Amino acid sequence: METRQTTQSAIIDSFALDMPADDRIRRLAIGWLLLSLGALVIGGLFSLLIVLSRTPYFQEIIPWVDFFHTALVVHVDMTVLVWFLGFAGVLWSLNSSTRCLKCAWLGLALCIAGTIVISAAPFLGIGDPLMNNYVPVLQHPLFYAGLGLFGAGFTVLVLNGLVFSHSVGLTISGDGALRFGLYTALVAAIVSVMMLVVSYFDMPAVASGAYYFELLFWDAGHTLQFMHIQLMLVAWLWMATVTGMSVRLSPRIALFIFAIGLLPVVLTPVVYTMYDLGAAMHKQVISLLMQYGGGLAALPIGLVLLFSFIKANWRNVTVGPEFNALVSSMLLFGVGGVIGYMIHGSNVTVPAHYHGSIVAVTLAYMGITFHLLPRLGFKAATGWAATWQPVIYAVGQLMHVIGLVWSGGYGVQRKTAGAAQGLDNMERVISMGIMGLGGLIAVIGGLMFLVIVFKAMWPRSGNR
């Protein structure tokens, strides 16, 4: 009997991160969470301004030239850059020690300052937008300063995590495996920062405009995607455990899988030494690393979780926000990965691929947010709306992605709007209509998330 129990515990373990006992760490995590949620609010407001800038009458009273693309730049930077990197700060804070709290708060303060500057830029008359990949920009020194402040804060966050993490996570336990996963994400993050600096100093003299920023953010942006995947996998294992599922994976194997997930990260600088920045082969190999390396850790952990679903004792599983977020995140990541192998040319299949992957990370962060709320001192998010919010958001995003990939099959080009999309046949109209309807449902799901979370964070009656 003892041998059987030992074998069973070797393949089934609890993957959950213990909450820090020190209230100062919790307050730091709350600070990063508020920044992340604030970025989603600002991004949502700019999406509303984007709609108004294309609406008759309203577009006449908006004083900025080309406000559609100007607002789109800030919207993307808030919802992709600040939201994701800010939530990484939440998770890393939960694994930080108290040895250099001033450094940790400095990183948060710099990121908040940068976010404010980026958000205010359009209202100060700053325009001249460039829709390059990863971090679109407004060509103005003030906007660059905002990005610089945010980047400096993120760098401080990463360095603080690398040096002052609570534990590297080599303890053979579920908690230790998750801490190791968080640390591998920090390694990916610092490599991303390094690639950004190297790209800046090795920029070809002929590079300018959108091409300059495309080269500047290409390597760093791709490396950040590996960071997001590592953090998403931490969230997957964590949510599977808190829903009551027995995860059929030993912590030792989990440590190994997280380490394998770093392989494309360490290969990125190697690519840089082999091919010059701006060379066609440089861009192609970095893209191939993302295409084939993104699933190195995600695929085995995803398969383990699928097997755990099949073997689960469903009487012990709680179907709540965390469970629905986990299932939805896995589904969207799988769809995005499959679409990645269908990309040919620069059509809307490309955004279909990265929308699937990005939304998978967002859903994982949403699910972990629901789990963390009561553990950070707030009310628990309960009820029908909280349970089904991840599903509503995921269904909308799935429709959005399906519409895009269908349109891509008919040659609709990316980064176009209106007549430039060439919606000259019924197939293109129907597919883009599905995309639009899905986007609307996803927006409703996103708004539900913000309302539910802010309601849970609102002080209880009588609290001051």
C-alpha cells in the first residue's frame, strides 16, 4: 500500500502558489494589478474614441488629424503592452522577497508614470502614428519618453525579480515548480530587454520611420511572447489545481518542461550573431523560433491537462471562473497555434494567429485574477456573471479569429479598413461580418470582467 501511494503522489501533485505572508508584498501585487486593470480601462476608452472618430457628426468635433490611427496606437499599447507586462508584475510580486521593496516600488512607479504619459499624448496634440508590429508609436519625443519610462520600470521589475525572488523554485514540489516557471519568465524578459538594447545600437543607418521601429521591437517582441507563454502555463497549472483537478504531472517533470520552454529564448541571441539586424534571414529565423518554439512547453503541459480532464473525478471539480478560464485559454491557444501553420503572406490570417495566442494569455490572467481577489483581501467574484464571463469573452474572440482566418483565405489584407479591405464578394463580407460580431461579443465579455473585478475590489460597506 505504501509503494502504491508513493507512486501515485509522484504523478499527481498540487500546483498552487502559496500567498506571501507579508502584507507589503500583497500591497505591491495589488499595485501592479491596479495598473493592469487601469490599462484595460484606458484601452477601452480609446477603442470608444476610435469608433467615434469614424462616426458621422462626432468625427467633425474631434480636432486631431488622423485620430483613428493615433487612438489605435494607444489602444494597442495599453491592451497588449501595459496589460500583459503589468500582470507579469502581479505574478512576479507574489514570488518576491522583502529584501529590496524600494526597488520593487520604483519599478511600479516608473511604469505608472510611463503609462500616464503614453495615455495623455494624443490629448496634447501628439500624432504622426506608426502602426509597426508589437509596440506601435506616435512619433514625438514625449511619447518616446513615456515608452522609455515604462521600459525602465519594467527593467527594474525584472532585475529585482531575478536578484530578489523569494525562491528560484528548485524545491521539488508543486509550489516550487510554479516558482521556477515564474523565474524562467524573468529570464525570457531580461533577454527581451537585452535584445531591445542591442537592436537599438546595431540599427542600420538606412532605417527610418515604421521600418526603424519594426526592427527595434522585432527580436524583443518575439522574446516577450515566450515570457507570456511561460506565465500562462504557470496560470494553467495553478487554475487546474484550485478547481479541484488532480494534475497528473510530477513537479520534477514540470521543472524540466519549464526549462525546455526557455530553449527558443536562449537561441534568439544566437540568431542575432548569425544574421545582421534587418537581414531577411534574421527576420525569418526569429519568426520560425516563435512558430515552432512557442509550443515546446505548452504542448506537453496542455496534453497533461487534457489527460487530467479525462481522468478527473468531476465530483471534486468546481466549475467556476477559474475552470472556465482554463478551458477557454487552452482552446484559444490551440486554435492560435494551428492557425500559425496556415500563414502564407501578409493577410488577416496573421492577426488571427496572434489574436488566438494573445487572448489565451489574457484568459489565463483573467482566471488567476478571480482566484487572487479574495487572497489579496478583496471580495470573491461569485455568481453567474463571474462564472460565465470567460466563456462569453472566449466565444467572441473565437468568432473573431475564425472570421479573420476565413477572410485571410480569401486574401483580405491585414492593417486595412473600409474600402481598402476589398470586400467585393459574399464570402469576404460574411467572414468579416463574423469577425465583427465576435469582436462585439468579446468587448462585452471584457467589460464584464472589469465590472466584476472592480465591484469585488470596491470597499465593503462600513470599511474606510
